[in-house]
Amino acid sequence: MEEAVQGRATARGGRDDLRWRRAQRCAASGCVELAALSDGVAVRDSKDPGGPVLRYDREEFAVFVAAAKAGEFDDLCTG
């Protein structure tokens, strides 16, 4: 994993050059938001849009998505 994305927070709470999106099933708050980077994916917490941003290269993110699709993290969704 690489260092956090550098960028100045905007009035909207995002990064100047990033277009953030979240899952359609997401409620109004409490979601993970993603933004495409030229060399990977940025991830942030929608409750704290001006807060830390994690950056993953495309290979790291693809491995995570494949594991999520395979159910490897399903146990984290239950109480």
C-alpha cells in the first residue's frame, strides 16, 4: 500500500482532482467512497470526506475486490 493521496481539501470536502463515488446501496452516510487515480484507486470514509485517503495500486485493489466477491470478508458484516 502506498502513502495517502496528496491533495488540498476542497469546500466540498473532497480532493481537487478526484471524482468520488459510492455503492448505490449505500445509505446517506457511513459509506466507503472510491475515486479512480491514474495509477490506482483512492478510498475514503464518507463521514469524513476531508479526512485521510488511502491509495492502492490497481493490482492491490483487484485482489481486494476478488476476495470480497469470493466471500472472504463476509464474517465482518455480521454482529
